[in-house]
Amino acid sequence: MNPVVLTTTDGGRLEFACAPGQSVLEAAAAAGATLPASCRQGTCGSCHASVTDGPYDLGPHSDQALPPDEREHGGVLLCRTYPCGPLSATLPYEQSRILYGGIPVREATVAALEPVARDTVRLELRLDDLDCQFDPGQFVELQLPGTEVKRAYSPANTGNWDGRLEFLIRLRKAGQFSSYLSDRARPGDRLTVHGPQGAFGLHETGLRPRWFVAGGTGLAPLLAMVRRMAEWQEPQPARLLLGVNDPQDVFAVPELNAVAAELPGFRYDVCVWRPDPGWSGPTGLPTDHFAAALPELAGAAPDVYVCGPPPLVDSVLRAALLGGVPPEQVHRERFLAT
């Protein structure tokens, strides 16, 4: 057995033993601690951590979930990390994100399902248990009725006592859950909800500006964050950039307008990569607008929250570093199609 010590950002320590051939994620679960993770197959990046000491083997994984440059500096995916001796690693989240006692499993009813853009729908669920508390940025897994198929989605709303969960979901061709939503789902259907779980979320850093960059439905967790800021009337200046491919893909403008009306100091822009003659808003990639706007802050580097496909996340990270934003102020969540 190999001893493992994991340290959270707020100084919490988790110690357990890992058997030969057992991943760190599996060994933590066997010790009663469920770490943030989704696919558990090395493809999503949700169980990212940084090894600080000790030998290990890293199993097969996606380079999009763990880019080679991060791997070279000790970055690992805990579902694919197999200790070869005593191992120490740091976790990129607070101790409160570790679940003791397993992931909550609850039943819910489809309350609404409607298109909001080309290939994008809004799904609203109502939990049987009205206690619907979660941190903006976390995700749940929705289980396809009658199967073992689960897909991870981040709520776009904030925690509440009405049992309400709201999702913005892009329909993918031949996707199992997408096919269900487009062909068979109806209000009144029953779904199983696993969670909340995950480590992505807001960090309390005083009055430092918060900038949010989203690609497509990567907006969902970021919308939850700015909605939380509006509910609590948080004082930090906030800016959000949403990138979509075509004007037909634009969505969530009413929701963003509502946040702007409630939250002083908040502004947003929707960037269209391939505009048509009828589009009068910003064009190009949100990364370009992000990089161009950084000098406006005159050295006051913001906290950056980015969610979307890996190429977008990586490009925002590069632009942030070039613009003088310390890496520890860039909080990111990559999502990959499953």
C-alpha cells in the first residue's frame, strides 16, 4: 500500500492508502472521500491535480483533458494516477468540494424543455427534494431513463429551495442524451440526478474584478456565477464574453440583460465568429476581445473564469498570461463532447 497525501487550497489534508493498481481517485473513494470527477476515464479533466512529490504512473488519457505542458509540470488526472510509492499532490479546490458519504442521488421531473437557439435547448427540472443547494459552477450528472447512461451538465441557475435546476444544453448529432432530448423527452418525464459535484466555482478575492469567458453552452456555469453575484449584490466589477459560431447560435440574451439590470458594474458582449449582414454586434473570437480589453484595467489583473471547449480555454489561458494575469487567477473548466 502506498500512502497518499492530498492538500486543498484552504490547507485541508486528506490522507489514505492506495493499493497497487488502484488509482488515487479510486483509493480516495474507498476511504470514504469522493473527489470532484466526471468521466473517470481520463477524458474530461475534472479530476485534475498537481503532484508535488513522489513517483507515479499516468494511465492513458486525452491530451485535451491534460495538455502535455501541464503534464510536464506535475499535472495529473487522479483517475489515471497510480502511485509507485508515497505520493503528495495539491488539489485546485477547497476541502468543502470533497464529498464524504458519496454523491447524492435524487429523482426529478422534467418541468420544461424548449429551444433557445439552433441546436441549443433549455431544460428545467424539479427535484422531488426541494433542497436544491449547490455552488455556481458545479455540475450534476443526468441519467438517461431506463439506462445507465449519464451526462454531466452545469446548472445555469443558482441554488434554491424550490427544487429547480435549469440547464442550457447543446444537442449533438447521434449523442445519446441529445437524441433523448430532441426525440422523446416531454414534460413530466422522470430523470435521476447525481450530484451536485465538481470543483469549478467562484473564489473570494476581495474587490478584484471578475471576468468571464464562455464558449457556447459553457456559458451555463458562468451564468450561474453572475446570477449569484446579482442575487447577493456583490461589488466586484464583472465582465462576460460569450462566443458563438453564427448569429443563429446566439442565446441567453434575456438572462444576461436581467443580470445587467440587477448588478451594477456588470457588462457583457456576445461575439459571433461568422457574422451575417444582419449581425451588428462584436465579431470574431471572444479570446481576441478578452486580450484586447485587458489593458483597460491598467495593471489590475482580474480573476478570470473560463468554460468551453479545450481550444477556447487554452487560448484564454495563454492570452491571460501574456496580459499579466497570474496563473492562479485563471479558473477554468474544459468540457469535451461525450
